[in-house]
Amino acid sequence: MSEREIVQSARRCGDCQLCCYVMPTAEIELPANTRCEHQCRKGCAIYARRPFSCRAFSCQWLIGVDVGRRPDRTHMVVDPLPDFVTAVPDGGGEPVNIAVVQVWVDPRYPDAHRDPAFRRWLDSVGKFALIRYGSDEGFLLAPPSRTGGQWVEQGTSKQAAPAHTLADVLDAVGGQLDDIDIVIKD
């Protein structure tokens, strides 16, 4: 299955509401790792009038990408919207923006990114991941397909830059959204 296709998946959120906890939502000033005040046992209390970012969001698992089990079971949400990190080559030189997959990890399960199914997927797509424990905490995870044979974790949990705007991401990755599937939910 191509990640570039919008997948008509039979998957549903069900009891999973992890994105409502680990991901920030600017429209309602909800910081990362904060239970949304609109969460209830059956989902979202304001579902019909929820913010646009919630309406437009579907995690990679929900759209049918084989990143492992449902987010509430893996304790991480694989974001379909990329971000980027700016790397400075060893010895100096021009900084380079590198597109990354954002993975919002529940900080109560800091090793969730070690899930074998997730790591298989990340290695198979040959992408770097920004493992986020919040809006400005996390590290870069490089798969063996990008490092020549081993997993590399770069940085510490307190070094991740804040998430960028979509305009920043478009500028950094050359204006391409080839790897993004956006599905607006009713």
C-alpha cells in the first residue's frame, strides 16, 4: 500500500484518544501532554464543532499505514504531517533541513519508540523520526537504512525544537507534501 494514497481504512479511533492527550492543539491553547477538557468517555464532547486541526487530523495508524498497533496500545501517535530538523555538518558548513516523521510519545512510556513493528516500518520507509515527548522535548531517531546498519538516537529528551508551522515545513522540505495524506473527517 502506498503512503501517498488516501486509504479508505476500516480502522476507527474507538477508545483511543491518545492524540487528544499527547499532541498540542493551538486553537484551544492545549499544550502537549495535557488531557483535553473536551475528552469524555465516548470521545470528544465538541466533536461536531471541534477545531480544524482536530477535524483534519488522522494518525498514520488510522489512515491504514502499518506503523504497528493502535496508538493507545503502542503509547505513541505517528503524525502524518512531517516536520524537520536543521542539522549542521560535522566540521561546519551550511545547515541542512532534514524532513522527519513526528512521533508523539506518551511521556509515561518513554521507550514506546522501541516497538518492533514501528521500527520495522520506519526502517522500511527510510525516514528519520523526531521522537517527541512534548512540544519541545524529544530526540532524533535514525533507522539502519539511513545509518548503514544500526539505530541511532541523537540528542536528549530536552533538545527538540518546537514544532514548526506548516509554512515552515513546506519551505524546509522544498514545498513538497508528497508524503502527506490529509483526510477531513465529518
